[in-house]
Amino acid sequence: MFVLAHLSDLHFASPPRLSNLAGKRGLGFINWQRKRKFIHRPDVLDAITHDVKAQAPDHIAVTGDLVNLSLRAEYALAQRWLQALGDPKKVTVIPGNHDAYVRSAERLPAAFWADYMRGDDGLEGFPFIRRRGNIALIALSTGVPTGPFMATGRLGEKQLASFAAALEQTRGNFRTVLIHHPPESPPRRFLRRLTDAPGFRGVLAEKGAELVLHGHDHRRLVSWLQGPDGKKIAAIGVPSASARVRHGAEDPAGYHLFHIDRAGEAWRCEMIARERSVDGTIREFGRQTIS
Ligand SMILES: [Fe+2]
């Protein structure tokens, strides 16, 4: 049995310099000072990290928004956290919209986290593929700089075409797709959606996948996407790993474990959700059979 842990949306923050606060970062900083800094707490992330490590998963996927305003100091904090979390061979990272918050930061995720964002072929760029036993992780990037008040993501034509090829190439494995933005968003999340989500779902409907893991919404979400031949593909969103409390529709901190096993011709996959309770302890929240 292979155990895959999934966590997301850490939002490491560091005090910005005044000169960093022009444009979108300034608005983001106001939001952080007024609201977000009371939600995303380092001690909460520490407790979650400790619990993940105690479960000794075979691999850990981190699906974006490791940082908050794309400041160099934030990437360095996240890099230190990754180094303590595990060997780059056992930890896979993809960026989210906060990791490419402004155009000047576009290359910073690769500058700090490249070892965690590289395929088995050693190359950088998205998508990349990592095979661990009969599990194939297919890592996508939707992190693109956007205007103020927007948190959209985009894959682009080129990445979508390579994604289709990657799914083909890894057929027969338990294909696990890592993407920051959810593959479907309700109308109220229009300014936070994946703009080419129909294209993404179209590739899945044609090529199939065994599991899709995402973050971004900071809540536990299980949805079923159309696969080929009438099959359904589970797309699972995870809460933020650093959220101290429930906040509107957002869940308190948690993460997921996937127990993946071959069962004859089919796959067996069980999801175990773990969550931080009000007393600060991390406990099992529930289990669900995915396949
Ligand atoms: Fe996000």
C-alpha cells in the first residue's frame, strides 16, 4: 500500500518593506493585517506538519500558496519548512496564485523550490511527472500573476496539450493530478476560478485520471468529474494547513492521507481526513472510499 499525504495553502508571511507595497501587494498586505494574519498561524502549521510526519507517508504533495505576497523572505521561510518536511524525492510542490502574486516574482518559486518541482527526467517546467512505484504524480501550474482583487489561475494551451500527453504516457499507473485551483468553481468564485477549467476537464474526460488533488478554496471538497467511458474521477480539495479557525466557508487546518492499493485490475483508494480541533489537537475527521 502506498500512502500519499496532501496539504496545501500554508501562506507563509513575512513583514514587507514599504517599497514592496505598491499595487497588488499593498492591497494583499491590508487584507493580511486586517484578517488573514489572525487565521494563518505558524504554530498551527507546526502541529499539522508534526502530525503528517508522524503518519510516515510514502510521499507528500503540497498544492500551492506556500507564501502570501510573493516576497523573497517568504519563499525562504517556505524553503526551510520544505527542507524540514522531507527529501525533495519524497515531497512534490506545485505553485498557487500567491506564489506568483506579481509579475516580478514569477521566477521565485523555481529559484527557491526547484528540487521539489522537478520531474523524474530532471527537467524544470510544467507539467512534470514523478513515478513512485505504480503511482504517477502529474504536477501542473496554474500560478499566473493577475490584477488586484483577482485570484484566478490559468494552465494555457501548451500546458493542457502536454498534460494530455502526460496522462497518456502514465496510463496503467494510479495517475494523481496535482493542481492548485479547483477544476470547477461556483459563480461566486468567478474572480478566483481557473479560467481554462473547461479545457482541463475536457482533457480528463478524454484521457482519464485516477485522482485530482487541489487547494485554493481552503475547504474540504469532494467532487466527481467526468472521465472516459462513463467513469467518474474524484477531485478533492483540502483545507489550508495553517488555518487556526473556521473562517466563513473555509475549514480549520487539516490535511488528507490517501491509502492507495492495487486490487486485481482495479485500484483501491481510501481518503483519511485529519483536522485540527478547537483544543489544538489533530484528529481523524473522517474516511471516504474514493475507489
Ligand atoms: Fe490560492
